Amino acid sequence: MYIETASPQDARAIAKVYREAFPDSVRFFFPKKPEEQLLELLELTFLAIFHRGGQAALLKDEESGIIGYCFYLNSTDKPEGPRWGQLLRTLGQMARKITLCEAARLLYNQLVMAAAARRTEKTPKPQAQILSVAISPVFQGQGLGTRLLRHAIKELRPHSIGLNVRMDNLPGRRLYASTGFLTIGATRDLTGEWLILRRPSDI
């Protein structure tokens, strides 16, 4: 297995890993979405992140192809900024593939999460964000998430890094604690409780 940098052409494969790794979330927000339409929407979502300036590291297996990813966004020292034209076109495509009910639920979810955020420690805003980390279920439990996360941290040095993790995701919490992330607050969304984590730039 090896790690390589992702490109927008990998968005479809990343979407498949996300769907496999987070089935509960997918079912909650898109309970009636046909499989192909769901994959198309997820692919466009990851394309939008790329066009916004996001980067990703991919974990690849010789036989299975892409089996994991780590998406991150660096708000400083970006090699290139957002590609606004491509981002707007992608958002337009997404609008045609999502129902009004789905869009309303997603928007309401974001509003709930923002309103519920409470920080127990006053810290500067992180200079970078880990947006999503996922490993295909059949490859989980082998330390591959740790490998991807450490790669992303190395890419984002020397910046402080923020992320959110579900409160009931004990393996994820152990992973982030072992790589220097500290709990600085909590929030919630329509699916449950989240912890707000931050990794200082000086470790």
C-alpha cells in the first residue's frame, strides 16, 4: 500500500470510499436517493472541495485501488487558491441533483452545528482543517487511518490544525489524541454530538 496526492479525477473513487465508510450518515441525509444519483452527488461534493482549494492524500492498494483518503484545507500558503469558475459550475451541477428536501436538511444541519458550537478553551482559529478521513471498512483496524493522518499533518506543518470528530467515535478520538489533537469544545448536529479538536502548531 502507498500514499499519493489526489486530483479532481479521483473524486468518484473518493465518493465510493465515503459511501462505504459512513453509511449511517448517507442514509440519514439521502434516504431515498438512487445509488447512481447518490454517487454522482458525492462526486460533485468532493469536486467542489477540490475547486475550493482543498487537497487530499489517497491510500492505494495494488489490487483494490483507492481504499482511503484524507481531505484537508490549508488557509495559508496555498499553492493555488479557489477556482471560482469551476466551483460555481460544480455547485450548479449539484443543485440539479439534489432535492429541495435534501438541501433543506443539509442546510439546517449546518445551522444547528454552528449554533450549538461551544468552546471550552479560547484558542486562535486553526490555520488548517482536516475535512474528512475515511478508510474502506474491509481495510479498517490496520492502522491505515493513522498513516493517512500523519501524512496530512506533515503536509500541513507548521500550521495549527482543526477538526471535528463524533463523540461516540472512540477509535477516531484515540487516533486524534495520539497525534496531538486536544479537545477545545463541543457541538452537535442532527445526527448527534461532536467534539471540536485542535492540534497546536508548536508540537
